Amino acid sequence: MNDKKPLAAVVMGSDSDLPVMKKAAEVLKEMGVSYEMKISSAHRMPEETAQFARTARQRGIEVIIAGAGMAAHLAGAIAAHTTLPVIGVPLKSGELNGVDALYSTVQMPSGIPVATVAINGAANAAYLACSILSIKYPEIKSALDAKREKTRENLIKKSDAVCNE
């Protein structure tokens, strides 16, 4: 959503990450959260990645979702250059199917935290970002509450359909 100043950033290390990371963008859009999306590799574009992180707060960004596979240093590299909340999305890739990315994202040194979701968990990363933003923005809290209620109602209907056959 580019109609208002972005509150969130969705960053990925490569365009091959887009199919998974689009899920984060879809959730943010559904929740009414403005965002920016960017490709910025921690290894192939280290200066640009650091600059992105250092200037995020000035651009109005309040939370960053960063997805990468294999060595998965993107979320950590971003967290090293900002005190904004960073949510890492380890992406399934390579011979280890994302376990290496999970470990790289989870194992951050003390003082440089990265919240981490499941492998390919971009949608949950966006829901976590919305939860963080909902502390300050009541309209995001309302959108989250409505989503949870809709999910609850749908599960009740499915349970009734399955259990009452």
C-alpha cells in the first residue's frame, strides 16, 4: 500500500524470495498497514542494506520484516543497524530446506534481537508486525480482532460441518 507513509518494510535478499514474502505484503494490506517492499542482499549489497536499516526510522518505518534463505543474514544485518523491531523469516532453500536459515535467524548475539517465525512463515511475520503496531494504532488492533473473530467463526462452521455429518 503506497497511498500513505509506510509503517512497515518487507525486505528480501533476492527476487526468488518474492513468492513467499508476498504473503507478508498481502496480510499487511488486509490489515490496512502501509508498507514498502525492497530487495536488499546482506552479502551482495551490504552498504545499501546497512543504509536502508539506518534510515528506516527517518522514513517512518516502525517494524521491519526480513526474509532470506540459506545463510539468512539479512534480518541480523538489518538489526545490527537499527533499534526498530526486526522480524526474520527464514526461507526454505538449498540442501538443508531452510533449517540453516532458521538457525542463522534465531541465533543472534545478545543485544541485537531478531524475532523469528517459522520457515516460510511470512504471513505470521506480518501478523506479528501488526501486533506490534497495534500497541500504537487502534485501527490495526481492530483489524486484528476482526480477523481473529472471522477465523474463529469459520472454524466453528467447519467443525459443525465435519462433526455433524
